[in-house]
Amino acid sequence: MTTPPVCDYEGSDYQTSFWDKGGREYEDRTEAIALQRLLPKRGRILLELGAGAGRNTPRYLGFDRLVLLDYSRTQLEQAQQRLGNSEKYIYVAADAYRLPFVDGLFDAATMIRVLHHMADAPKALGQVKNVLAANGIFILEFANKLNLKAIFRYLLGKQEWSPFTLEPVEFVKLNFDFHPKAIRQWLGGLGFVIEKTLTLSHFRVGILKRIIPTGVLVFFDSILQWTGTLVQVTPSVFVKAKIVGRDGIPPAGQDGILSYFKCPDCGHSPLVDNKTYLECSNCKKKWGVDQGIYDFREPMR
């Protein structure tokens, strides 16, 4: 099965170099505020797409169980070290274009700082739609091509691509910015209704972050987040969307963790538990299970 290319963080020290030591406290704290405003207060099971090392996972307090999905196994291992091996957490290495979950499993999903790595964003969003239950909530963050810096650079002739057109722009390999209208169109076409839009990183300017206390920037950013309902010209945009038109698809996965999964290649479920791997009885492919991480990236040989 051919899928778009994947941005793989295997072996990366992204959590340490970008977040812990990269001067990103401002962005991290504003994202925490946005998530608090958008997430349901409670829920049964949430899918965190692109969980990485688990930076945001502790913020999903109201959910009984959290499934952390990332393409990088080493990122998930870092998340395990951070969060532990509690039954509350399920660690899954998989391709976001080929989610290994039965339809209607999750009552919520998040995709934060992930869509900008998707060469085929509509395909990835379609996968999210499939695994959400009726009235499921989807919290999506995307990198906004219609940001003020890009607008000014384009108008001054310092940038060739237009921030006003709807197609994504790939500014670095497998790093894309998206137009807010395109995101709305893709979500609407999949049956999502956007309930809230917040804009973040109003003050993502190096000199401001150096001379103004982080707490002050976070305070004013938190006030301005609500302007996302009217206009989106910041580098980062959060949306809360609800899937509609899913009546008749009952919540899945009521019979334990094994019932959550399907074969990502043929779609068959349930899979057979052989302790060190899960086997598809339809196509006979085997998917590894090692040290608490379910690996659906490539079948075992």
C-alpha cells in the first residue's frame, strides 16, 4: 500500500533541544491554555496523534485512557520514561495515514504540531474521522500560511509564494503551512463542524521573547486567543471540531485493549494476541509488541 512520505523523528532529541532548551516556554504555556479551553472536561478514551515524548499528555486529565501514537519508537520510549507504564497509557508506533484502530473507537483526538508534517493533510484528517465515535471531538493545531510575517514579506517582495492562496506551502521538506480556509473546507468535507477557533503565538518574535517576561507574553496571548473566531493571522491556529453524521456507529473497544486494534494493511479485526506480536487472521501479517509498545509501522518478517 502506497502512502505519502512520513517525517520520522526516530533518534531525535526534539523534546530536549526544541522544548526544554530551545526557548519555547512561551509557546508551550500558550498551548496549555488553549488545550484547557478546548478539551472536553472528561472522556473515556483519547487518541493523541504525534504524541512525541509526551509533552502534552499530562494535560489530558479528564480521560480514563490515553493512546499515544507516534511514528518514532524512540519518541514513545521517551514518553514511557516520562509517564510510566500505567494502564492509563497505551503506546502505539504507527503511520498516521494508516491508523491501526477500529472505526468509532475514540471519543476525542488531538493533533498538535503534527499536521505541518503531512504531505497529504486531507488523507490524514480522513483517518482521524474514521476512528472517532459519533459526536467525537477533534482538537487540531495547524501552522498558518496566512500569518502577518508572511503577508508583509510577500507584499514587500521578499517572498515568492502568496499567503493568500489556498494550497499548502512546503517551506522546508515535509514542513507545510496551511491556509485557514483550506483547513475549514477539508474538515467540513469530512463531516466536521468547527465549534471554536483560537489563535496562538501572537508574540512569536525573537526580540519580544528576549526583552519581555514570558509570563507577560503568555497573559496577553491568552486574551487574544479568542480573536481566532474573527481572524486568523498568527503562526499557530487551534480548532475544536465535532464529527457529525456518525449515528449508528457504536463506540468500539469495549472488550479490552486488543479490541482497539485492526490490521492497518487489510483492515481486519480483531487481531490475535501472541504476546510478542499481534497477528491478523485474514492477511496473516504480524505486528510487533515489545516493551509495552505496539508497532504497526511495518509487519514482522
